[in-house]
Amino acid sequence: MTASILFVCLGNICRSPLAEAALQREVQAAGLDVAIESAGTGDWHIGHAPDKRAQAVAGKHGVEIGAFRARQVVREDFSRFTHIVALDAQNLADLQVLCPADATAALSLLLDYVPGRMGQSVTDPYYGDARDFDLAWSEVMAGAKGLLETLTTR
């Protein structure tokens, strides 16, 4: 498989690292080789580890994300990745503005890969509690499974 995926949310400390972890888990289970990263449209958390609550929910599902570090989307990402997958509509709109004319990456929302969820955003757990992070994990897992299915059936 030659796909490469970049997940994008605002700060790259909650939803996009969870999506990266979820897809990595699914790709490993399937025995596939897919490059997977995450980034943010904002620059507030560059170099920071994911939110402790995101680390906890990923860890609860057997995935360690403490070594991940937040970064900001850069112009080269639009040609380096085959797919740039936003976690919400606002970040997708921001990516569409940032997208250079010579971009080769396909832009989409993660929940577009979940039947009945097209156009919807993954819950932003940042201002919530552990239940919100559990919900976000559930949504990114559903999206990761749907995205992987789409990639492997093309």
C-alpha cells in the first residue's frame, strides 16, 4: 500500500494524535505499511506531547502516544501525503485555504469514512473530561477503520 496519511486538528494534542494512534493500531493489525502522522493548523503546542487525557485514553486501548510531538501543517505536507484528513469542518476549511495549487493530497474529514457521519466533526474533548476523550477515541477508531477499508478496497 502506498498511502500516506496526515491527520489534522487545531492544536495537534488531542484528536489528531488519537486518530494517528487509532489508524496505526488498525494498520499494524492488518499487517500493512502506511505512513501516518498528525499535525495542527495552529502553532500553540508545537513540540508538546499530547494532552495527558489523550495519552490516558490511547493507553487504555493499548496504544502509547507519549512520544508524539505536536507540529504545525506545512506546505510540503500537501505533496508529501496522499491524504490529509481533518478532524473537523473548520480545520478542513483552513486546510483548503492553505492548500497550494500544486497539491497532490486528497483532503477529507475523518468521519466521511463512517457510514451516516459524512460531513460531521469528531468530538473535541479538550474542554471536557475523560468521557469526552472516550467518545473522541470511539469516533477516531470508527473513522480509522472506515478509512483503512476505503484505502484497501481501491
